[in-house]
Amino acid sequence: MELKRVKQILSSPADIKVLYEGTSVWIDGVDENTKLATVHARNPLLEERTQVPIKDLIEDDGA
């Protein structure tokens, strides 16, 4: 995914599904300098946040 799209998703009120390594995640923030996004799994039992390269995020269009 590109930085511009990550920023659009962060500012959107819509529920946009994003995958990281096959896991559905919420994007909590992005560091434009390092190109890393802070994410956590959508599973309500897993609140642990981690930083991942934005290039490894995939928008899940449901197809």
C-alpha cells in the first residue's frame, strides 16, 4: 500500500478493511519518515500494537 492511501484510510470515517500477512488489522497511525504503520489485529482479544512496513499492508476489497 502507498503512504497516501494509508493516510486516507486513517482519516476516513468508513470501516476500510486492511490486511497484514493475511490478518485483518486496524491502522492506528503512520510514521511518514520511516514508512511504518502502527497496527493491531481486529480481534478484540488482541490489543498488542506493532509497527509494520506500509508496503506490506493490503486493502481488502472483499474479492
